[in-house]
Amino acid sequence: MITLRHLRYFEALSRHRHFRRAAEECSVTQPALSMQMQEFEALLGTVLIERRRGDVQLTEMGHEVARRAREILVAARDLMEYARTRQEVLSGPLQLGIIPSIAPYVLPRILPEITEAYPALSLNIRETLTAQLLDELVAGRVDVVLMSLPIDHPDIEAVPLFDDNFLLAMPAAEDMPAHQRPQPETLDLKRLLLLEEGHCLREQALTFCGMPGATQRQQFGASSLATIVQLVANGYGLTLVPEIAVPVEVGQDARIRLVRFADPEPYRTIGLAWRRSSSRRRDFEALAAIVRQVAGQILTDVKQREREAA
């Protein structure tokens, strides 16, 4: 009889296309994984994988079985969640995904709040790019994702939490009238420094500035906003900084000047996303309340410091 173990092992192998890496993920030996795959193919009466030197390729049937295996594994996980969430809110394990342009700015503030309010929760954090997180969310490898909205996927539900304005960061030595608020058409786009491709923050900045990615002169392949901000501080160009990131990335750095854009100010909407089939809505709503509260306080502090400096 086919078991969830067969499905879990095969699903891991279908992603890694490598026996050793799949075995490591499943915490079994490579021979044990290989034996389970042979048994799985025998039970189905068909060949699912082509074994090659150094890697694995799926047959046409293998691709379809992998897709169905993922659906079954997600349904089984949601069933377990349903039974667990009949108990107290935010208890047991929770896999939280978060994108890099949010994680450093809210995690240090929300984690103590979550720990104090929900001590029975076992929280695991997964930080990576949006596309990867969405794949892992649909596949059931993460439960909920804190990311930039909107999300257009029929299997994913999302709720907005707060709006995060973009500010222009420029070297403090550059001249600009004290109360001038720039517009996108006034920017020297050749000096605009952005994150490397794959980061949603890059795409949002390009959209606001009204130019396709191909026309932007990306001189630095930076993968973190911290790197970009330091380049600006040392006179290498301009960038857009999310308001939520200001305390961490800019702080009291006198080398950087932050300027608000003319109305309507550009912004991104940050929200939580989860599978529609998940039964943990109460958990996600409780998590959302904490993020809203913490983010609201961060943004209030930024505006207060801005008023004091004016």
C-alpha cells in the first residue's frame, strides 16, 4: 500500500533531482530512500524516475505523480493543522516565511511579543525571495508568509497589514531645497541603485519610476538593502528606502539624507498570505494583530523623529 512516506520521499526527490540531497532533507540514508522509491514504482506499476550519473530526471508519469503527491501531502498537513487548531491559538509548530526586505526590520520587534503572548508556539523562520516563498507556501513547506502584496494565486489568501512608504535616500552632501519633494520624473535614473533581480523591492521601485528593468543601469549586484544604503552613504548614487527600514538601515547616519516624495507618495502594502485550504485562520489573525501593532509603532517613531529633525 502507498504511504505518506512514499509520497514525501518522492516529492523531495522530484524537487532536488538528487538522491543524496533528497535523503538529507528526509533524514534517511541514500540507500533507504532508493529502496523506498523502487517500492513506490513497483506499487504504481510504472517508472517515475530516470536514474543518471549525478542526478535524477522525472518521466512524464513522474511529473504528474509528483504534482499529485504534493497535493496529497498539503491536504494531510492541513488535516493535522485542523485537529491541532481545535485547541489554543498559536500553539505547536508554525513555519513563517518572510521576504528579506521586511525580515530585519520587523522580526526583532515581533519575536519577543509572540514569545510572551504565545509561549506554546514553536516558530520556525524561513527568509527568502517572494517567488520561492510562494512555491513553498503552495507546497505546504511553509504555513504563512509575510510579504508584499498583491498576490495573484487561486490557492492563496492574503490580508493587508500596513502600508510602507518609500523615501528617497541620497548623499547628505548633495544640494536640494529644504522643502522640495521630488517626483519620479525628476530623478536621475542612471544613478538609481537597486537590489538584484528577484527582489520584489526592485520591481516596485522600477514600477514607481516608470521604467523597465532593462533600461536601469545596475552597476552593483547587491542582494541586501544594507549594502545599497552604504553605497549611497559613500556617494555612489540614490536609492528608495522603505519607511519600515529607516531605523535599521539609516538610523542616525549623517552621511544620508532622506526625502519624502511628492504626493501621492509611493508605497508598498505588506500583508500575510496563507493557503486557502489551511484551517489556521485564527492563528494567522493573531499573528497579523501583532505585526500590525509593531509595524505601526515603528512607522510612528520614524515620523516623530522626522518632525523633531525638521
